[in-house]
Amino acid sequence: SGKPLEGLNGTLNLYRPSNRLEDQEARLSEKSPGFYEVRTPRLASGLWQFRLELEDGVQGGFQNNYRRHLP
């Protein structure tokens, strides 16, 4: 319907392929209805893999994986 999704629970897993000691997991927090943020320490430059997991507690979950090269 194009409306923001409110009340989700979620985590963002951050994986550093070159150094697993830098892997992290962060919880999402809803800052306003349907808008979420994650706070992490500054990430090192290079390749990172991210996995976003969201769940609404009713219809199940959503997962998305992606990669980014950070400057």
C-alpha cells in the first residue's frame, strides 16, 4: 500500500570477509512510525557483507543480503 511498516523487530548483521573479528550484530530501533535506524561504530574501509532480518510477529520474516565496498 506504500505506507511505512510499523512495529517491526529487526537485526543487521555485518560481516567483514577479511577479518571476522570485526563482525557485528546490531538491533534496529524505530525512530518514528515505520522509520528505523542502526547505530554501529565506524566501519573499516573495504568489503562488507550485510544481512538485514525483519519480523513483524504475525506474518513471518523478511531477510535481505547485500555487499558494499566502503571507502
